Amino acid sequence: MLEKINLALKLPKEEYSNLLPRLQRRLYDLEKACWDAKMPSIIVFEGWDAAGKGTSINVLTSRLDPRGFKLYPIREARTFEKSLPWLWRFWLKIPNCGEMAIFDRSWYGRVLVERVEGLTPVREWRKGYRDIVDFERNLADDGYVIIKLFLHISKKEQKRRFKRLEKDPLKSWHVQSEDWEHHRKYNEYLVAIEEMLERTDTEWGPWTIIEATDRRWARVKIFETIIRHLEEALTERGLELPEERPHKLAAGEDSESERESASEPEAEEEDPAVEAETLVGEE
């Protein structure tokens, strides 16, 4: 499955600078429309270490109304949580009507890191597939929009990003021994990821694979995927979509997003954006 993904896809800087402000405005308008319609949504970010989940979430949320969404970076279950049904702590984070919940990693750790690192008995992580599908089906039946994104990079690209971070004294702490251990198990994780994608890709909770070698391509595809799902959900409910707003700037003025984009280095010089957390012990 993943070997067929074209990881060489790129987006020119100028095209990205033109697209990003429009996509940010559109998502802001849809956030407001979902709030008014009391339609809750859940956005799940999964992907390889150093694939850029954290930076993509930063760009995604930078123009949203903070009152309308909550961000949940998922860590290892705490001691008392381990004595409860494993999905209990995720049920507590389900958004209210009209709200958006964004998960930086999620319940899919059950069938990824816990499987590969042997943190959960085989019987339990195998049962996790059914638990996850039932969990998401219950949410979808209650009117939740579920959007699942997997950021994919090659083993070679992941190694390049790790090494680059290690050379930077201000960022080298991001890369720990556990990260290199996971890198050495790339093929084992690949098997687990492909089974996860196959067994949990459903009509009510489909996966979208994001080609994440080029950060600009990845960010635009993330925006377009979320916008498409929200628009389809609103339309299916018989609700009117917000009108597209024209992008107007005074002569010679650049939008803040465009200024930020223009100041960013080219794709081959980008900050690899490894998230501070490691996979070990995470859900």
C-alpha cells in the first residue's frame, strides 16, 4: 500500500503562498459554520516521527478561532488510566456539539507502538482494531465528522531529518535514543501501519495518506482534505455552505501568512520538525 505512494510530490513556493491564505480563511469560515450547525468534528493526526505533524497542526490552527477547537497531544496512559477500559481516556476528550477536536496522535497507538514495542499483549492489540472501529462508528452515528490523516515519509528521509536535528545544538534534544530505535524498526512499523490503514479505513472514518516529504505539499493537502470533509458533511445535512470570500489586500501589502511563507527556507532546507515526544509508551 504505502510503497505505491509518490513521496516526490512538491508544491512550488509561489503557489503555496497564494493557496495558504485562501485555505486558512475557508477553514475558519467552516469552523464557524460547524459551530452554528452544532456539528462536531474530530481530526486525527498520525504519522512517522519527524513527518511534521506538530508544525502542520501549528499552521492548521494559527487562523482558527481558539474558542471553537481543542488540541490534544496524546501521551502514555497514566497509572490509574491503565486500570480502566483503554478507550476511556479518549471518550473524555470527545468534543461538544459544534466543537472541533484535534488529536496529535490518538487511540491508534494501541495497534502501532504498543504492538511493535510489545507493550500490550497480542490478544489485546488485535482486539484493538474492533474496539477502534466500533468507537468511531458510535461517534459517526451520533453525528461526528471523523477525519484521519497519516503523514508518510521514507526511512531515508526520516534519517536525514534526525541527523539534521542532531547537528543543531538548540534542537538536538528532540532526537532521543528511542527515536533511533524506532527508526531501526521502520519496516516493523510499516507492517503495523499498513494493517492499521487496511483494517480501520471505513465509510464513516476514512484515512487520507499525506505525502509529507515536501512540507508545502503536505500542508495544502491537509487543509484541502479537512475542508472537503467538512463541506461534504454540511451538505449531507442539508445546510448551506458559507460563501467563498475574496482575498483582498491593499496595494503592495502581503498577508501575514505569505510573509511567513516567504521567510521559510526551501523544502530541501526545511526544519524537519520532529515532535518532542517519542513513540515509546504512547497510546
